[in-house]
Amino acid sequence: MAAATAVLTATPLPALDEARAAEERAEGSFRHGEISLQVHGQVRRSRSSHRSTLLDTLRHRLDVTGPSESCDRASCGACTTIVDGAPVYSCTTLAVTCQGKSIETPRELRHRRERRASRLPQE
Ligand code: FES
């Protein structure tokens, strides 16, 4: 009976590190790190990757559940979020592009409007 032999080849680790570094250079300087968003007027920080969407960061990292996830492809509008006063589909907006910007959800805007209306004198 012949004995089976196997020859394992492995890519040396320095080659993998170089490939990873080249990939990071190609994608820009931000890969993983902390981002800062101004959510409903409060500065919120979160660990994020360069591929995290604003929707995922808000819902799963910052526990802001106002925007909903539905189609996840910028067609239904359930995830609409206001970034620096302009509506965006947060399911297709990268969180890192919102760094330092003002983020508001339609739900919070509605609550604020209702609170303001309740303070108005009644007729
Ligand atoms: S989840 Fe439908 S547009 Fe974002």
C-alpha cells in the first residue's frame, strides 16, 4: 500500500500584509475606525468600517431605529434620513461619508413638530 503524501504550500504572511496594504491604499485611508455623527443634535461615535452603510450604523451600532430597512436598494424610501438638511437613502449611503454631519430621522422630526404643536395655544 502506498502512503499518501501531501505538500502544503502557504503564502508567506508578508505577501498577504502587502496585498492588504495595497488594497487599503486603493480604497482610501479609512478602513476601520471610529466615526463621529451628529444624531439629533448629539455627537455619537461608533466603530465602523469603510463599507458600513449609514442605515446599519444607525440601527445596529447607535440604536437609532427611526429609519427602517426594507428594500436595501434605494427604491422604497423606508430608510430615508436627513443628512445636513437633505434627504438620503441611508441604505446606500456610506456612514463614513456622513462623518461630522447632522443626521436626523423623519420620525424624530415628526415628534419634534408634534411637541411644538402641543405647546401652541388651543383655540
Ligand atoms: S431600504 Fe428601501 S430605499 Fe433604503
